[in-house]
Amino acid sequence: MTLLPAAPRPAREYRQVAERVRTGGDQTAAAELNRISTEVRRSIITMIERAKLGHIGGDLSVTDILVTCFYAVLSVDPEQPDWERRDRFVLSKGHCAAALYSTLAHCGFFDTGELATFMAPLSALNGHPNKVKVPGVETNTGALGHGLPVATGCAVGAKLDGASWRTVVVMGDGELQEGSNWEAAMAASHQGLSNLTAVIDRNRLQQGARTEDTNRLEPLAERWHSFGWEVREVDGHDHLALRAALRGSDTGKPVVVIANTIKGKGVSFMEDRVEWHHKVPTSEQVEAALAELAR
């Protein structure tokens, strides 16, 4: 049982927008996805200002990925979040919950008014996603390195059942330093999980430093190739490129999409700045950020 009921009107609007994105041609799709991403980014900024907590840089870098997944790729129903044939989505980088909550609310999984309670006492919208409390959340995440193993288990389950639904998991690049990811990557390849897609939010920054200064990841594409995955690399802020990259497997292998992004994307003074991993903007900075996003 969830604590947040679906929002019928936004859910209907979501279906209409998703239909335009999927059938209306590239120009229509790009315009709609860009509009929604801007709305989600504006929500993230106000949520974090109000809560005085959050991970704004990673929220902004992953926004275009989440919006593309939910509006252009995943088969989901906000009014039936536990629909048996839904695609499964896992946000492994659970500290970027504000981006996920905002996306889910805009889809109509719950009312956007609930976003104002983000991280408030007794709010369902915790600092990390909670499946019991929030419709659209498949599994609790936050301890990094858990999302891909869980998603691999989901994909195995679908394969055993002969089910057609897919699993998509979004990971941070810093969390690739967790060995559990590489164990899951090896298992997914061995199992031939062509129904599994992993997306890496490759913003090249983690808490306190650049990933390459902390524990070098490159050559990242070659590493995934060596584990037996189909690798696709794209601009993580290009909605159409993301949509194309998130198609099903061409090779019978699990797919990894390396989405090159910018931490703090959309707000000039936050972009590619490590301190915005979890810095909270002042009211003046919020005003400036919202003004930039309104252009």
C-alpha cells in the first residue's frame, strides 16, 4: 500500500504527452521532452531550497535521462503503478530522489503538490526512494552499488516467466567503484539478459572530486565491452539520442548506455562544479537559477 494516491488528471495528461512524444515526429518529441525537463528542473530547485537538503548537481544531470525514460521509453501506467506488465525502472543513485520524485509527479503517479513536502518530517518523499511510500518506485535505493544487482534480478525473473517487460536501471558514474556492480554485470552477460538496460549518468564528478582523480573509470566503454555488454555512448542531454539509445538490444546482450552529462546542467553557476554535489542554493541563487531555466 502506498501513502500517495495517483493524480488522475496529470496521469491523463501524461498519457497524452507520451503519445505525442512517441508518435509525433522528432521535432514534436524534442520540444515536449525539453519542456518537461525544464519543469522538472525547476521543481528540483524549489524542492531542495525548501528542504535545505538534497543533491542538486546530480539531480540536474540525470533529469533528461529520467524524463526520456518515462515519457519516451518505459511502458508504465501512473494509475496502476503495480501493473503486472509494466516495465521496471530502478534509480540506483538514490540520493538523486528529488529528480525521480519530480518526474513521477509530472507523470501523475502522485500530485505535484506533494513535492513541497520533500524531506519534511513524516513526508513520504524521503531523501532516498521508498517503494512502500511512493508509487512508481520499484525498490528502495541509496546504498550505492545495489541498483544494478536488483535490476539484474528483475530481468532474470522476467526471463524465467517468459514476460515481455524490460528493466532499466540508472546509475551514477561514481558508484561504479562499487564491486557489486561488476559482479552483476558479469552475471547479466552470462544470463544473456537482453531485457536489461543500464544507463550511466556520466557527469564525471562525485562527492568531493572528479571520478578520474578518485578511482579512474576510463576506458569505460571498453570495460563494459569486456564484460560482454552491448555499449552505446550518447550525449545525456540530447533527448532524441537518449530515446534511440534506450531501444532494445540489437545483439541479444544486456545494453549499457553511457550518457555523457554535466553535473548541475541548466544552471550556469552550478555546471561542472563539484561543490554542487549537495550544496543548497540561497534564495538569491534560486531566483537566478529559475530565471535561467525560464529562458
